[in-house]
Amino acid sequence: MRISVVVIGLGVALFAGTALAAADLKAGEKAATVCAACHGIDGNRPLDASYPKLGGQYADYLVKALKDYRSGARVNVIMNGQAALLKDQDIDNVAAWFAAQNGQIRDLRDVK
Ligand code: HEC
């Protein structure tokens, strides 16, 4: 029982390592220059308080959000247009880059 848990854990760790290795941080940084106009240079200085901070967000959350915008499952006029320009690899790269920045994630509870 214990061995199988270790084996499964190892499999997950290896898989996660592979997923991360597939993202190209340099390409992600380049792609993020477009996003900086609204989300800030490192994803932490948004143009408007109602624009989400992306720095330090989980990469898989960012990937899901971007794919949902691209497919139309998540609707926002601005982001649907932005995500439409991104291929899967661009999404992985840019998500990995924002995830690697310092995090200042907060909710929008106090935004008027
Ligand atoms: C013209 C302004 C603008 C640009 C450029 C822009 N965004 Fe956004 N982004 C927004 C706004 C506004 C929202 C909030 C949309 C909503 O409420 O769903 C958002 C939301 C997001 C979210 C969802 C965050 C969350 O917490 O759920 C992600 C991820 C995201 N943007 C990534 C990007 C990436 C990556 C780029 C560059 C390729 C980019 N954005 C470019 C304005 C912009």
C-alpha cells in the first residue's frame, strides 16, 4: 500500500516536471510584453484596480483561464480578443512566466 502511494507520487512529480520543462520562460516573457499594457510589467501593476494581477498566480490556473477565454467558455470582450491570438504553446509559456513572478494575488472585494 505504502509503496504504491510512493510510486504514484513519483509519477505525478515526474509528470509535473515534464509539464514545466515544456514551457519556455524566455518566450513567455516576450509574449507578456503585450499583456503588460493592462496587467503591468510583471503582472502586478494593473492599469485599473479591476484588472486582475497575474504575477505569482498558479500556472495551471492561468492556462485554464486563457483557454477558456479563447474557446469562449469565459466571456470578456478584451480577453477573448487577447487569447484568440495565442497558441497552446504561447499560453504555456506566458502562464509559466507570470507564475514565476512575485505574487500579489488578491481578491477584488474592495474594488469599487
Ligand atoms: C487591453 C487590456 C488587456 C490586455 C492587453 C491583456 N489583458 Fe488579461 N485581462 C484584462 C481584463 C480587463 C481582465 C479581467 C477579465 C474578466 O473579468 O474576466 C483580464 C483577465 C485576465 C486573466 C484572468 C485572470 C484571473 O484571475 O482569472 C488572465 C489569465 C489574463 N488576463 C491574461 C492575460 C495575458 C496572458 C495577456 C497577454 C497575452 C493579457 N491578459 C492581456 C485586460 C487585458
